[in-house]
Amino acid sequence: MYQPSPEITRRSFAAASGFGIGSLALRSLLAGDASTAGPGDTPLPHHPPTARSVIVLFMAGGPSQVDTFDPKPELAKLAGKDVPDSIARNVPKIKRAGLKNLLASPWKFIPRGESGIPISTLLPETARHADDLCVIRSMTHRNPVHGPGECVALTGTGAGDRPSVGAWSIYGLGSESRELPAFITMNLMTEGMQHPQAAGWGPGFLPSRYQGTVVEPVRGIDDVDMPAGVSNERRQRELEVIRQLNRRYLDSVEHHSELEARIRSYEMAFRMQTAAPELFDTGQESKQTQQLYGLDADATKTVGRACLLARRMVERGVRFIQIRVGGWDAHGNIRGNHTNMAGRTDKPIAGLIADLKRRGLLDSTLLVWGGEFGRTPTMEGRAKGRDHSPAAYAVWLAGGGVRGGQIIGETDPIGYTVTARPVKPVELHATMLHALGINSDRLVYDHHGLQETPVGVTGGRPVLEAFA
């Protein structure tokens, strides 16, 4: 029988048992493990996928659609006036839907690329990739509050009690990577903002192993480093002791699925301990690549590092990546707020598009940019800011089989309401899953006798016209 090395102490034995590993990351790794397989674990897509991975660039706080991707010349003509009655009668009766004092955009819109998509001068770097973008101008829901709105945007319900779209993706397809979690989220710039909604990377009623793993772009995955003085060889010996003990008990009970899963989890934890440090070592990247993402400037380095890590995660088989950038809540001085936020995000996001493209990864990676809602075309108070407006807002998609250089949906002349091709958040989720090869109507989880799907009881279809 195997004899443990004298150097293996009780303390190191306990650490090797998985208690030092980030538990969320371990559960995410187990999502694709055969020994824990459930109805949604078999990695068989319903149809040929157009993407292997999804990166959600979530601009928390609510970027203004009429200052970014939905130009409204009428706002300049009507500045200072009230919303015309012909439009006001269609504006949802929600508390924040002000109808007085229209505010013109501080930025110009210029047709960009061969497609001529008009994009605000606020985002000059993203505008260089206009022909890669599919802009959906007709996103809509009815929740004007940040927390519930974020839950709607990422789970489909304001209560946040349903699985996030990332959780659905790994429930449907499992994990492609054997060393890293299948679903990773990074939360950036939350100072002064409402705390990120955990439902946005949560599993809802799905088993907990489908929740996302939160990482900090500089620090990485919590509790994943080897303890001081523990080498890879020593950790392997410790794991062998545990494996022998578990195997002996398993032989006595013949079949025990939870114990079999636990045995595999230790092996996965070890692989993660060796793979994670390499993932976060962006110093391996060339100076040119680091500059492409803005790592050489204070304003852009935080988002730039997250975007660069997202590309590295895609290369290593991470299926779903979410980058949340807080700070877009412009109740006052929208010019100052959005200029600041664009200065932090525009170059890194454009760098991500360019880097994926030059490495041949954009075709297999779906990018999704947008927030929990948009902003009113009216001024809030007298501070030249805009209030929350979920009735109509814009997002864009790129890569992953999407046909770029097109606009889907329309809004009224001032950008307050959707007038053509409304798209609900759950329909955007269905679109992401469609790119991964998942039919939302066929991805089913039995929850207390109810056959749940990603689109819930309200239903919804993917935006198929977005794809080539």
C-alpha cells in the first residue's frame, strides 16, 4: 500500500483536500466532468455553432444610446422643449421617464466603414471596427432601477432568481477547458456604484457548479496559489494519499457518484493551480500587444488588462467570459461622465476586437457590448445629465458568426421608444446561446416539475438576422 511521505503534515493534507482552492472555480470545472453529468452536461450542440466562446462587455450604469450608437438629429432641433405628444403617448409610464426638456447630444455621429454605420465621436477606436459590428438599437424592457435592471439584462428577471446566461451556456455544453473554469467574470470600477449583482453570474435554480467564477484581473483566482513551500511534486504526493483513501472507501461501497466526483475534483484543482498563474502572466505578451490594449496608460490599463485576459481565456478554452465595467450612470454632466468612461473602455475594447481578428479568433468568439438599460433623451433636472431609460437602448454584437456592418431595429425620432423589431433581454440571451449551438427551447431543466428553459415562461426567439 502507498506510504505517505513524512513531510506531508495534517495542515498540508487538509490544504490538499481542496479547502484552499476557490470553491466556485472548482464547481465550474466540475460542470463538464463526466462523473457529475446531468441532463445538460453532455457537450452536444443542437445545431452547428458559429462560436466557441462568448465575451460579454457589460457597461454597468447605462450608456446612453442617443450618445453612442443611435443618432437623433431631432434632439438638436427640439433641445429645451418637451417630448412631442406623438411620442410621449407611447413612452412607458415608469417613474424615471421624464417628458420635459430634451437634451441634444454633445457628440457628432459620423458614418464609419464601408457599411456607413453612424457611430458617435465619443467612441473613435470602436468606430474603426464598424464593419464588424451588428448594432441592435431596439433592446427593451421595463425595469429602470440599476440592480433589478442588471438582473434583467443578465438573467431575464428583475428578481435575479433565474440562471444567468453564462450558467445556461455551461449547463448546455459543459466545459471545454480541463484546467480553467468554464465561466469567468471580472468586475471592474465599482467605486461609488451599486455593488455588482451576483445573480449576473449566478446559477439560479441550476446546480451550483454552473455559477461563474469571479476573478480579479491583477490578483487572479482567489486561494488558487500553492501554499508556501509546497512544490508540484509534493502536492501530487498529497493528492495520491487522498486518492488512495477515497478509492479504498469507494471499493467498499461499489458505487458513489458524489465520491467519484470528489476524487476527480482534486485532480482538477491541481490542474487549476498549475494553469491559473500562467494565464494571468500577461508579461508574456509583446509590448505591441500590451499597447494595443492600453496597458501603458493609467486610464485604460484596468479595462485593458481584463480584455487581454479575456483573449487569453478564449485561447485556453474558457467558454463564457463576462467583463463588468461600472461607472456609466450619468445623472449629471453626461459629457464628463461618458467622456471619462469612453476614455477607460474604448481603446481596450477596440484592441480586443483587433487582437482576436489578427489571431483568427474573432470568427469563433462572440462579443456582446451593452448595459442594463439606456438613458432618456430628456435632461434630468438642470445638470445636463440623463435619467435611466429601459424602454429603448442599444447593444452591439461582433464576431462569432455575426454579420457585421448592419443595424437591427429602430427607435422613434428622439430615441425614447422602440418602433421596429423589439428585442427583449432573454432574446439576446437566446441569440448568444444560438451562436454556441444551443436551441433555447430545447435546453430544458426540470425545476420542481416545471420544464424551465433559458427564455422562461415569456418565451423569445434568437435574433437570427444578426448572423451571416
